[in-house]
Amino acid sequence: MLKYIVRVFIDDHSHKPAMFREVSSHRSHRNLDEGDYAQIDAMGKNFIRGCQTFEYMVDQKWGYSKIEFTQKDMYNKITKMRQSKAFESNSQAAISYLESKAFS
């Protein structure tokens, strides 16, 4: 096992720090919490398109700088949740089918 020992630490950056208005676009600051997802899911179930949902949420939070995720993050979360729901329903269908075959 290799060990590293820090002998010199230079507390200096090779770039300027991000401005406040730029921080929301950094990956480490982008997150879609459960409350946001619940609102997106409810609007999607009422046939409101994703782009309209995103614009509504931007207006609701008073601007793009206040929202903590991008439109792409929103679409990725929606896709991931749809895939997990499809997997759950497919696995339940397979289990039900196999149980019916086992008991018949």
C-alpha cells in the first residue's frame, strides 16, 4: 500500500474563485431535492411539459440564479424515476407470472 506524505501545501488557487452568480452552475451545487421532484412529478401527471414546468419553477423561485438545478438535471431525474418505476412493474409482473406457474 502506497502512502503519501504532504511536505509542502500551497494554499493558492490557479484560478479566480467563482462569482456568486456562477456557483449555481457548478456540479457540486446542483441538486434536485424531493420537494422539487414531487412538484415536477405532479405537474407531469397533469400533462404539463418539462420545459413549461422548469420555467414555472424558475418564476416561482424568482430567477435562474435561485434555482439549484438545470433543466438537464430535471430531465435526468425524471428519466431515472421512470426507469425505476418500469423496472419495479416489470419485476412484479415476472414474479406474479412465475408464482402463477408454480401453483398451477
